[in-house]
Amino acid sequence: MLHLMSILLLLWKLKKSKSCVGISCRMQECYAIVFCLRYLDLFYQFISVYNTAMKVVFISSTFYLIFLMRFQPPVSATYDRTADSFPYEQYLLGPAAVLGFISAEEWSIPEIFWTASIWLESVSILPQLILLQQLREVENLTAEFVATMGAYRFFYILNWIYRYFAEGYVNWIGWLGGIVQTGLYVDFFYYYAMSKWYGQKLVLP
Amino acid sequence: LWEGGEHDEL
């Protein structure tokens, strides 16, 4: 729900402020790739209505966000591709593909794609964090958006702890990816929490 | 080549 909330928060921000300054479209592009790699099973296996519905919502909303930021005025007029410049193609996609192949539990296409999507998701926030570091001042809706983006994976970790003790569930790849993903947020969370605690604007060093 | 990948999480 936190993940869904972060997407809805971003959609609301884009509609309300008609601007995507401070928002990284490259991060959304990484998430679109993550979802496409991971949700291929939409076409050949059914787990639950919830599972299928959320996959469709995540894929369609992410592509819609990219469409808004890249091609739909007035939002796209405020998108600066030279500022949002983290070259994820070679820095993130390459390593995720290699790691996905090496660490897959079995060498089948769905499993390799799923594993690569876990690694890619764990670092997909980098373009967004790097963009915010350049801008330093973080507009408050953006801060909320990034905070929920960081919080959702932490709640997965809590669920994984429950599932490990309740049903012996083991997911090494997911656990490691989730720890990396949450770890990348820790310093942002610190400045976000401080800005909330002291009621000041969020300014990154 | 196409089996596997059963994961029940989003």
C-alpha cells in the first residue's frame, strides 16, 4: 500500500503543481523495466485478484508517469533531461542483468528476469536521490514521495521476517536486494526525519 | 527454459 501511495502521491503532485521539477523520470523508467521483467507471469499464471490487479496498476501507472513527464504538457515542459542525467543504462541495467543471470536460483527466463528485477529495483532510487542532491532543496510533496518510496521496501523486510518465522519462507535474493534498497535511503530518511522534527524545509547536504 | 519464476510477491 505504501508503494501504491507513493505512486498516487507523485501523480497528485504532478497534477496539482503541473511541474515535475525535482522528480527523476529516469527512476520511473527503471521501475517500468523492473515491473516488465517481474510481472511477465501476468500472462501465464494467476496468483490472486489482488496480485494481478496490483501488477496491472503498477505497470500502467508507471508508464503513465513517464508519459506525463516526457510527453504531456504542461508537466513535460518542466522536465529537464540534462539535470535528470544519471546514466542508469550502463550503471544499473548492465550490472542488474549480469547479477540476475549469475544469482538466479534456476536458469530459466522467468527466474533470471525476476532476479534481475530485484537487483534493478534495489538501486532504482539512485537517479532520484542524485537529482535531489543536485537541487538540495526538496519540495515537500517530493519529500513525502521519496520517503514512501523508501518506506515500502522496509515493510517488505518486516513481512519477510514474519514469513521466515511463521512459515520458514526463505528469499535470499529478495532479502539482500531489500536491504540494499532500504540502506540507500537511510541518509535521506535521516534528513527527512530531521526536517519533520524541527519543522523545517528538507535541505540535503 | 520457460518454467520457474513462481513468486507470490509483488
